[in-house]
Amino acid sequence: MVDVTDKAVTDRVAVAACHIKMARETFDIITEGRAKKGDVLGVARLAGIMGAKRTSDLIPLCHPLPITKVALDLAPDAALPGIRITATVRTTGQTGVEMEALTAASTAALTVYDMAKAVDKAMEIGGLHVVLKDGGKSGRYEAT
């Protein structure tokens, strides 16, 4: 692991996003609450939060962090069709939370896939990226 002992403790935030494309029928089943496994978006939101909290268990050399906030927005997008996922993670510490935000977004997308795969095995997860990172020595980054 990288030694962060001498780094300043600062407020840090990261936002990551991705999407999951699916057939129109699958989109309708999810948005109308008809999935056999239950509330797809609610379960995916919870999975994303859990994923953020477990990032250091999944990614080698990733520091365990005292996360102060994890929020997931799962927005149905009929034009895709699919779900657009945005994860926001905050902490006060010596290293950033980009990995936690990326893990949260991807875990939520994987959960949507798991809960709807009986209907649509061809769903596609894509576009995973850091949208915003702020705090620490390197300052602010915003995707263009």
C-alpha cells in the first residue's frame, strides 16, 4: 500500500457513473416493479452502498477508509433503454474515495444484471468512469 502518513487529512468526495443497457421489455419490467426477484433499483442501491464499504476487501492495496457518505442514484432512461447509475462517496481522510465510488456504481450495475438476467441475458454494462474527484493534494478533477 502507498504510505499516506504524511498526507493532510482533508474532506474528499468522488462521483462515479455507469449505465446498464437492456431490452425494452426488461426496462419495462424493472420500472413497473414486476421483477420476480423484487425491487431491482432498491436492492441495487443497497448493493452499491455495501460495495463501497467493502472496496478495500476487493481491491488489493486499497486503503480501508472511514466512509462518511455513500449515495446512489439509479435513474431509468427510456432512451437507452436502461438505468443510469451515479455513486457519490465522501470521507475525511488522507486518501481519496475514487475506488469506492467506482465499486459502488459497478456493484449496483451488477446487481441490476443479476436481478433481471432471467429475462435478459444480453444486458450490457458500460461507461464506468470517475465523474468528479475533489480534495487532497491533487485538487479537483471533473470529467469533460
